[in-house]
Amino acid sequence: MKIAILSRNPKLYSTRRLVEAARNRGHEVRVVDALRCYMNIAAHNPQIHYRGEVLENFDAVIPRIGASVTFYGTAVLRQFEMMNVYPLNESVAISRSRDKLRSLQLLSRRGIGLPVTSFAHSPDDIEDLLSIVGGAPAVIKLLEGTQGVGVVLAETNQAAESVIQAFMGLKQHILVQEFIKEAKGSDIRAFVVGGKVVAAMMRQAKEGEFRSNLHRGGTATLCRITPEERATALRAAKVMGLNVCGVDLLRSNHGPVVMEVNSSPGLEGIEAASGKDIADLIIQFIEKNAKPNRTQTKGQG
């Protein structure tokens, strides 16, 4: 097979591992920077041009699209889909999961456990906004944040009001969520490939920090998840329409709650914690499923 990997940096661990796994299984693979692509959007012969040449005859595409380039990256992925190239994750599913508010609304509609969450536009609503989540301490998140950036824990109602007013003064949309104190600064990343949780790790925030992201100094260890946690992760992946994703869960007093569904989860932490060759499992999934016109979520919200 001929596989394209949409990645801005071929030296990133996840990109390198996917290239290595694909080549080890006898496939031809090429790393393509989505931002350097330009597209010919024609009815009968859609094309992608890259560094002066036409990209063609690919069987599958693996999107490793960073949050900051979601708009253009998913446009390039859509073009591959128009060319009947099988996407590991579809453009519509990636867009759905990247929109924090939309993804929470979709998960909520399917009855999947979530932290109590409120959303508002006007600063006049701050007091009521906080009361919805039970008041401080509360977690305040920018809709566009990633890797823990734009996430603040407000210890008091006064602090929460100040943070919310600051974000809203910058014309930013925000979510306010209940603080799951019993999680004690840890969360679970369940790694889903093709409708199975293939590995799970517990991420623990460093001392004095409530965000457990590995980019923020958190540590990861292999963990055994409960049947309820496994079922929640799989349902969340299915609602988003993602074949491969990382589902971030918190252990709350009322069961597992989903924090986020990540459509481009990093491989380094999960491979180190689990000792599993996750990249190889992803390539095996593509081998079984990559067929022209094989898309599942066209037209869904």
C-alpha cells in the first residue's frame, strides 16, 4: 500500500513511529506537510499539489493534524477523501472532536458521563454560570485551548469571576466545568484503535499542578481500567466517529467522566507506559479497512 501521513514535522516521535511501522510491514509511506499542500477542487479530477508535484495513487492517509492547523489540515484531508483515499480518521470526525463545545453536546446527547459544564457569552451571566457547576473551585477552559494551555483552576468564586471576565474581555468563548477533586490531579488516557481499547495509562500531574498533560510535566504509568471505563471510552470514540483516538477520563464519585476525545493522540507516552507497539496496531487496522469510498460519517453532524 501507499500511505500518506499528514504531519508538519517528520521528526516527531508519533510520525517517526508510524513511518517505521508502515515500512516494517512493507508499505510505501510519505510524510506530507498539510500546510504546503494546495488543492485543485474540480468535479471530475480533484487533485492535491505538493511542492510542485501532484500527489496521487495513495491508498490511505493518516492525519496527524495539530489543533492550530485544524481548519486547513481538515480541508486537505477532505481533498484526499474526494480522491477516494481512505482516511484513518475522517475530516468531519476530526472537526467534530476539535470543537470542545460541540463534542460535549454530542456526548451529552448520548448519555455519556461528563463533568457538569456551563457555557456563556455575556459577562452578566457569571454568577449564574458558576452556580450551574456548583461554584468554586471550578475549571475554566478556552474553547480553542490544547495540551493544557488556556485551562485555569479558580479556587474561589471571586477568582473565577476575574478569570472569566479576562477571557471574555479578549472575546474568547469559554467553558466552565466542575472541578473533580477526587481525581487528585490524575486522569486516564484510553487509547482506542478500531473499536478496541488497546492500552490505557494514568497521567498524574506534577506537584502543585492540576493539569496532568505530559507536556506540562505530568507522568504516565500503565493502568488497568474498569469495564465501565472501557465501555465509556469506546462509546465516546463511536459518538465522535473516530477510528483512532485517545479518550481522556476522570474517575469521579459518580463514575467515569469524559474530559476530551483526542483525534490525534501522541504515541510516545502510551507506548512507553504500555510497552505495546501501538503504531503497528494502527497500520494493521489500515490494512484491514483501507478501501476506496470507505467512509462512515459523511453527512453526520
